[in-house]
Amino acid sequence: MSFEDIDSVLEIERECFKIPWTRNMFLSILSASNSHSIVYELDEIIGYALTLLRMDVIHIANIAVRRGYRRRGVGSEILSHLLHFGASLNKKKAILEVRPSNLPAISLYEKYGFYKAGTKKWYYPDGEDALVMERKI
């Protein structure tokens, strides 16, 4: 992902999340030396992911896919890439937070071996908790 991709990524972000990240949040992650962010393109950007790299962990901050391309394996390809990337850096674990109400995302993560490791109370700005999911790499 490059700074030139931000407008397309923000479109997807607004389409996918009820409380979307702001442009400044994306710029901040893209500017961080410990981040790895990707876009998934066909004729246009149809998905993206943001991660933060910490000691032995790859923290998946966000994955999103345009509505018209869901259930076609795009999210799986993105997640698979992130896990392989983490392994290539000798990371030991992948971790993420997800809304308990986001059942399609939870299903995808469980398919890839993630398990529910805990809960963060009042994690989201609207007061919803977050499930913390993780898996070994």
C-alpha cells in the first residue's frame, strides 16, 4: 500500500465498517517503520490489510474487502499472505481484534486456526467489546 492508494482504501473502509478509520489513522500506520500494509488489486483496489510488527508478533490491525468481491477468496488470500509474511520474519504469533458481531470475519479467522484468546471491554468507539483472536505462526 502506498500513500497514493489512500483514497481507494478509504472508500473500502467506509463501505465495510460502521466506524471507519480516518485518513490520518491510515497515514499514521503507513508512516510507521514497524508496519506492513498491502492492497489487493484486480482492475482496481478491492481489498487491503494493515499490520503492525512487534517483537515476535504480527498484529493484524485491519482487513477489508469490497462488498462485491466478498466470498470469493480475497480475504483468505490477504490473510494467507499476512501469515506467510509474518513467518518469513520469524514472528511466532498473529493477533487481531474483531467485533463479536462480525461473524463472517470470525469464521474466516477460525478457518485459519485463530482461536479466541480474550476480550477487550468497550474496545470500539460505540462501546462494543472486541474478541482478541490469535494463532501461532
